[in-house]
Amino acid sequence: MSPLFLRRTEGESVPHAKSSGEFRSTPSGPRFDILIVQSNPLDTLLTVEAFKIAGVTSGLHCVEDGEDAINYVRQRGKHRHARIPDLIFLDLSQPRMSGLDILKAIKSTPGLRHIPIVVAAGSDDPQFVQAVYELNGNCFIRKPNEMAKFFQSIETCYQFWANVVTLSPRISKAATGSF
């Protein structure tokens, strides 16, 4: 006997998408905010476009460096009214403050450690991958060299974090005190 979720009634068709481009869903329920931490403007543009192709129509926020990312998630300075993101897409290569330092700062802050952080890099050097997981990064993605594969990896990532997993409930700044 098949598991309950695989059972279907007689005559019921099973939906099938012919390609990933046909599967376009957005998270049901409340708004889904993504913070993109990317120092290269061209890479930022491509990443934003990839999320839009994946179905993200709002809730994309971009910062150019680690200090700005920390201020964003801690709601400081020009980001004092920012919403805490539901997902952070962090490029490992950052000026001034390394991507690993950004990851460490966020994951070591009790009011922020619940935020999933997807770390992306142009290389899958085992030392970087290990460091990301040791610092509690939620996943490591090697950026593909081909644009179509990059867009597909962003879509897969978005679909997983927005539609498959159950994220931790939002924690208000007032409830946790100052970060």
C-alpha cells in the first residue's frame, strides 16, 4: 500500500510540470522577505532577476556589504524600520567584513539566529563549506557558471525555503529586546 500522500482516487489525475519554468508558486500566507547581501552590483542584479523569475514579486531587499547587512537585521540606522528577513542570501565574498564574519554575527545573536542563511560562493572549497556549516549556515550553494543553472538554483532555493519548510515564527524586536 502506498503512503497516504501518494494515494489518489480512481480517475484523479496527478499534476505534472514539464519543466521547472512551469512551476510558479509563491508562499501562501504572510509576506516573505529576503535580504540579499551582495557586493557586486552586476551579481546583485542577476540575483534579484533570478528571484523574480522564481516568482518573488515583493519583499526583496539588497545591501552591499556586511556592515550594512548587520545594521539591516539589527534594525539600526537607515534600516531601523526594516522587517527582519525570512531568508538571507549571503554571497561569501564581501569587502570590509567577510561573509563568514557576517554569518557568525547573525547566528550568534539570539534574536536573529532563527533566520535561515543561504551562503553562495563561486567556489566550493571544502574549507569554506566546512566553515559555513560550523558557523550554522543553513546551506551552501556553489554559484553555477551558466546563467540558466544559476536561475534554476535560485528558484529551487526559493521554493524550498518559501514553500517546503516551516520557518520559525517571527520574533518581534520588542519581545527579544535589543539585538
